[in-house]
Amino acid sequence: MESAALPRITGAELANIVKTDKNLPWQDYLIVDVRDSDWKGGNIKGSYNLPSLKFQSGVDDLISKTKVVPMIIFHCKFSQERGPVAAAIYDARRTLQEADEYKNQRVYVLHGGFNTFAATYKDDPLLVENWDENAVVW
């Protein structure tokens, strides 16, 4: 289930955002990783893990914490189901709040999810942290 209204961002585009010195997580962007137990083995540097199994109960808190963050990027392992669904839920819930803070906020889904991103950037400590090849399930 994927919302056609939510655009995708490529791994290369996200890498540029993360590596730009002036961009700070929780201020200029936030990467929301909704993987559950498959989160072990590595993550995108600076990302926030809100597991899909807890997403419904945590989404309103996430929305309140990200009011002034202009770009929110969601992903899961492949960004085929959990990531896009979480992004759609977030987008719908924040829209219902009709706050001015959200009018310029952009919500994206990472194309290919963590697996595609990690396959390209796992050896770059500026982009991937906590990498453990033995814990990752490809």
C-alpha cells in the first residue's frame, strides 16, 4: 500500500543531504527508520528508529517533535510497505492538525529502503553507523 502523493528520494540525494555540513538531523531533516527487529545491523547516521509495530502509538509524538523540521524521510528495509505506509500515516495525521508549521514540510520515502542505501554506502561512516555485516539480513 503506497501513497502516490508521497515522492521518493534516492539514496544519492539522501547521502548529499546527510553529508552537507550545514544540514542537521532534527533541525533540517529527519530520517525515520520504521524497521522492527530487522533494524539490527546498521542504520543511516542520525536516523530515528520508530518501529512499525509502535508507529501508530508514537506518530502524534513524532509529529509534535518535528513541527519545524522541513524534510522528513521515511524508510524500512526495502521501502515497499512499512516505510511508505508510515509516511502516509504521518502525512495524513499532520495534515489534520492544519498547523501553519506543517505547510512547508516535505515528506519523502527513501527509494529502495535501507538495503539499497546500505549496499552503496555501508563503508561510509558519515552515512551508515552501527554496521554489522553478520547481523544484517539481506
